[in-house]
Amino acid sequence: MATPEEEGLKGNKKGRPIWTFIKNASLAMTVLMFIFTTVLILDAYKFVTIRHAKFARNKLLSTLRHMDPSLIESHTGLKVLTTEEYESLQSNLEKARADIREVNTKVQEKFSEVLKASMELQNKKKDIEELKKLIAEKEAEKKDAPAEAPKEEAAAETAPVEPAPAEAPAEGEAAAAAAETPAEG
């Protein structure tokens, strides 16, 4: 034979689904109310903003105004400031912010100077590298020029007496020489 619990499940199925629905609905309502309460508390402390929830914020603030500061301190663990202390802290905060702004502008100026100097340094490094390349090319030309000169001298000694060909003047010198000589016509 079956136990009474099993018979209740098999024979009377109406009671069980309704009870399950009630349990699930109550659990869902509890969770929703917890979330709603949490959001209202966060809204009251201005961590979250919800439309039309000003009443909770105003209620909390109005009750906090009338509470004894020692009660607030004991519950929150934070010190409640007097108006004078609050104003002095605000003025100190404004001074500190002004000082930070001044220091920040000085840092920006120094940073721009450093950036400008680093750009100039990079440009000078590029110029130095270009000059090194040009110097290396000139030295290579000088090394090649003396090697060619003995070959020309050896060719001049073996050749019959002919006038040695003059070296071609540089382009600037050729242009100056052409401008000085009158044009033949």
C-alpha cells in the first residue's frame, strides 16, 4: 500500500499546484520588494536616481535633520559635522582645488617644453645622421679620386705628348665662366 503522502500526490492533485504557485509568487514578491527597497534607499542617498522617487529622498533627509547627531553617529559610524566645520572643509577643498589647478598648469607648461625639446633633439639627430652620410660619401669620393689619379698619370706617361685634359669645372664655376665670356656669333 502507498503512504498517505504518495496518495495525496496521486489522488488529490488540486492542492499541490496551488501551494506551489503560492510559494513561487510569495518568493517572487519578496525578491521584488527587496530590490525595490534597495533602489529606494540608493535613490535616497543619491547613488541612483529614479523619477518620482523624491518623496523617499525627502523623507529620509527630513528624518535625518530631526535625529540626534549621536544617534546618526552610532548607527553609521561616521562623524556628523557642524555647519562651521562643513564650511571650513569646503573652503579648504576650494583652496586645494585652486592649488591643484595652478600646479596642473605648471606641469602642462613643463610638459610642452619637454615635448618641444624632444622634437628639436630628434630633428638634430636626423640632421647629424644626414651629415654623417654626406661625410661618408665625400670620404668615399676622396678615396676613389686618388686611386684614379695614378691611373691617369700612368696613361699620360705612356701616351705621346698630348696636352693633359683639364678637369671639368664644377657646375657653378662653368656657369660663371660662360657668363663672363662674350658670346660668339
